[in-house]
Amino acid sequence: MSTTKKRQAEDTPAQPKPKKSKKRKANAPDDELLDTELGLNTLFTKMDNQLLADHLAQKLGRFGTDLSAVEISDMTVSANAIQDTTSWQESRTLDKFPDFLEKVSEDPEGLKKAPKKKGSPHTLIVAGAGLRAADIVRYVVATQFKREETDCEQVDAQVSKQREFSRETGMFHLEINGNDIANAYKFAKHMKVEEQVKFLQNHKTGICVGTPARLMDLIDNGKFGLDPSLSCLPQNHRQALTSAGALSLDNLKRLVVDASHIDQKKRGVMDMKDTMMPLARFLSRKEFKDRYGDEKKPLALLFY
């Protein structure tokens, strides 16, 4: 290289190498749809029942690679089974959960009442984790009745008092002027099934919140459900043997999936195999699928 060209090369500043853009993981949610401040995946506000069915099928195909085509088909939920909630355009945060339930319910006043039969709720809310279930219980029950009761101070005092209580036991109970006005319960793995079964057998409840795996355990825990020898049987065989589960479905009117919530790692209930597959098995139970869209005794399936 000549002296002139060498000097020109030295005087020319080195061009920085272009930074490689980070590749988004396959099947990862679009960051533009994630509100990390509120902990929400806003995609669910935009999906009608057909798009939700397609979304469920895509997640099932992603995580159910070890299943046969027949098993995948059995666990698929059709668009006709899902209620369209795109008309609800408010943010799907915890404090709006009670408003959402009232909006989608044909009988909003009925949400505040527990069926006479013990352990037979009208609403099941499916959450991805036990702590999240506890948060839902407190907001749904306390907010609902705080709006209705004139003595809001009593509600505030009891909500504060039971904050940690509901996290530990899953029970949330409000009493105003000596009268029970609300009962809701959450069920998660850290609590013993036997204790929850006994609790359901002795208490009325209108709203139950839990993880899909624990809710299935309580539905299947009937007359013979606590027999350890049954644990090795397939789920459909256990269902046939259990005459009536501790968690009764006789008065059930709606299933609500807590779909929009994301954790600190930007994951929702459908973004992890450990929660998506139990959710898919839960929603596709025969006693549910037989009632989706049924005219005589319909069961509403909603995604919040």
C-alpha cells in the first residue's frame, strides 16, 4: 500500500459494526401487546371466539407434541363453545374483574348469591397460580360488595384483615352487621386436597377460584375420591367411579379463564406447558363440553 493511501486509511474513522437485532423466541408473545406495568397481555381484548379457539389450538399443538392426533382433537375447544367478549374494551386488570363478570352475566345480582347446595358454585375462575387466585378472590368479592354496602369501612377493615388469611387458606369471607354477605374460595396445590374436600362439603360458595389441576382434583374427589388406590387410574375412569365430586357442577353457569394476566417473565396461563396443558384438559372435560352452547342448561366459557 502506498504512503498516501495508507495515510488516508488511517485518517478515515472505523465504521461501527451494525448491532444484530435480538431474535424474538418462536411463539413468544408480541411485546407491543404486553403491558408490563399493568401485567397484561392485551391480545385477549382483540380476539373474538374464533380467534380464541385458534389461539388455544395453536398452544395445544405447541405443548402437546407427545399426544396423539385423537387426544389433541379430544382436548380441542370449538369457537362455538366460547363467548365473545370483545365488546369489553376496558383494561382487564384485577379491579375491573367484578365489572367484567357483571357485564357478561345474564343475572348480575345472582353473582352475589351462593347456591343452597354446599360446594356447588355458579362461577369457576381458572388462574395460573395459587397466589394469583388469592388476589382474584379478594378483588372480586370485596369490590362487588363494597359498591353495594353502605358501611364501606367494615368492608375495608375486613379486606385488610383477611389479606394474608386468604393467601394461606384460600378462604375469603365477609360479614356485615352479623350477616354473611360473601363467600369465595381459592384452591391451590399448597393446600391439602382432603381439607378442601371437607370444606366444600360443609360450606356454600358462589365463586371458586383455582388452578386447573386442583379444580379437577376437587371435581373428581367424590364418594371414592379420597381412596389412594384410585390415583393410578386414568382420569375418565376416576370420573366414572366418583358418584359426585366435592366440587359440584350442578349449579355451574360460567367458566372464566384469567387469560390476560402475565407474570414478571411476561408469561400467561397459556404460555407455559405446566399451566396450558392442565387448562386444556380442564376446559375439554366431557361434562363441560356437553354443556357449551346447550340450550337447556348452557355453560358460558369466557376469557378475561
